[in-house]
Amino acid sequence: MPFFGELFVSEILKKPVLDPKGEELGKVRDVVVVRGELFPKVSALILEKKKKAFHLQWTDLNIFNKKIISSITYSDHLQTYTYSETDLLIVRDIFDKQIVDANGARVVRVNDVKLEGHNSEAILVAVDVGMRGIMRRLGVERGGEDMMRLFRRRLPYNLISWNYIQPLEPRLTRLSLTVPRQMVAELHPADIADIISQVSHKEGATFFKGLDVETAAEALSELEPDVQAAIITGMDTEKAADIIEEMHPDEAADVLSDLPVDKAKEILESMEKEEAEDIQELLSHEEDTAGGLMTNEFVAYSPDTIVRNAIEQFRKDAEEVETVYYIYVVDNEEKLLGVVSLRELLLADLEAHLSDIMETKIKMVTPDVDEVEVAEIISKYNLVALPVVDTEGFFLGIVAVDDVIDRILPPAAKRKRRKL
């Protein structure tokens, strides 16, 4: 059994490998691993001597630990190694690659790789993504430990088990975590967006495509417009349509408005007719106006609706609507008559009609009103939602206060607000 205990790959790099007579075969330059049932296992070492690379099979090793590496073979039996794109090499392909730490909702870099002995083999069990890994590679790990002891603290290990990591290619340009979908789904959409924003568009798209439709829709709304467009443009139309359908109409309209016309048209044609029509209605308005800010999802009932019935119906309708601050009262032609706050609804006589308790002095705007004016009205009258009607009073939608904030505030302030 050549391997005893555990070690990190950085501890054996440039370490001499000895033949049966104690002569040096070369120094360790890299480690070849192959897929195992659960964890990759070491299949060979890549040695370097006189600027040449040699291939030493794992089965030719006699001792393998951080102090001594020896072989049962001699230099004249070593095979010259030619680097291959299909081999998975720890130093070349795993060191310094980015992975997603779902527990910390962040992108981290592989600083070292941990090996352990199992049934006479060495298996890759974890990657080190912490400061200890960096210090180990620099050869100052022990000094770092001594420094931390002065402050009565320990230098932490920050390891991620390999069974949470999935190589995406034989020669890796990236790694991703194979965490359960529910773990990713539990992250706040803004955290998922942060992860995607920390990597390249290609890597972000790969991570995004692994999300379920609901989680993808929530995360997409948190991304910057150029990232949204890049991801959706590169996706299969049917999958993109499923995600857009899951979004609220105003957010979906914002995404589609930044896409190439042909791609947006393809997605709309692949969507359910009703959802597509809602989005197309919003796309007809200028982006920096009330119409561009509004959503056409709201809760509205007739004036003769009894409070008791309104409450029962509201419980069902509210599940499908993003922003529910008020119940709006409309006539048979969908003209806005009044508004009832949720507080007023819950405190009202159960047998009263909505017409008895609705507020008729309503602040409202038309779709062409500039977004700055919309923000000023919402701020001045301390509103959480502002109705949008056409010139004849037909109810079109509402502008919610959070949509105004998203549009008006600078990006840094928006990110801070989303974390609250």
C-alpha cells in the first residue's frame, strides 16, 4: 500500500521521486486523476527532469506520502509524457479554478487539493478554498498558524468536499457545485445573481442553466440588463420562454426589451397566449414612463362585492400577484372607481360592499407620465402603489414603490435595498 494518511497536493509538488536505489527519477510536477465511483483517484504522477516530462503510473509507486515518494521502477522504464487535453491534471486543470460555494453564496478559487488513502489508492476528496491553502502553496502555512496563535485564534480550514463538485470538461476551464437544487433554491435571488455576476458570461450562463425554472426567474430579475440579455439570448427558446413566463409581466417586459428583436419575438411566440399578451401590452410603452414602470398584475373587484366575499377571493388571487398593497374597485368597463387598503378591508363590516368603504380620491397617472414625476408623486403622497389609467379612465396597471426605487436609485443603493 503506497499511500498512508492524507496530504495536500501542494505538499508534494517539486518533491523528488526516488527509484529502488534511491536515485532521483524526477520531481513531481502534476498529478493525473481519473473518475472514480464517487471521488476521482490518482492514476499517475507527472515528473519533470531536465525540462522533460515523464509519466509514472500509480501502480509503479512503492511509498507515497508528504515525506517520501519512491517507485519500484527505474528511469529507463519511464515513459515520456505528452500533455493531453483529455487528461484531468490537478495542477493544470483544478488549481486556481473558480467554483461556487452555495453555502456562502459566493464564488471562490481552488487554492489546493486534498488527497486521502483508500484501499491502496489515493483519492481526491476535497478542494481547499481558504487562506490556509494559499499559505500552504507559498510555504508559509506554519508561520501563519504561529501568527494566529498569538491572537489566540486558529487558522481555519476551508474545504469543500469533491462530491459537491462536478467537472464540466476533461480539461477544466471551470468547476461547478453539484449541490441539491433545493440548496440553491434556498438562496436569496440577489445572492444567486451575485454569484452569476462574479464569473464570466459563459460561466454564469452555465450556472444559470442548472437552476429550476422558478429559481431562474427570480434570479434573472436581479441581474443587470446586459447579463440578462446575454443569458437569455444564448438559451434554448423553449427554456427561455418557460423562465420568462414565470416572471412577473413588468420584469419580463424589461428583459425582452433588451433582447434582439428576433429573439424576443421567438420567445413571445413560444409562450402561453395570455402571458404573451400581457407582456406585449407593457412593451408598447416607453421604458422611462409610468407605462414602462407599471405591472398589469393587480387585484380588482366590482363595487358591489361584499367584504366577506372579497376577503375569500383575495386569498386566492394574491398568490398570483407580485405586489398586493390595495384592492382596486372597477366597474364593468374596467374603469377605476376607487381603492381599498388591506387594513380597511380587514376592519370593515363583513356584510358591507366595497363601494361603502372605498376611497374615491385617488392619485393616478397616465402611461406617458415621466418616471421622475411618478417617483415624486409616490414620495409626496407616501404611496406604495400608484394606479395607471388611460385618458378615459380605464385601469391599465400599477407602479409599485419598489419598481420606482429599482429604476431611480443607483446600482449600489439597489443592491443594498435588496439585501434588506
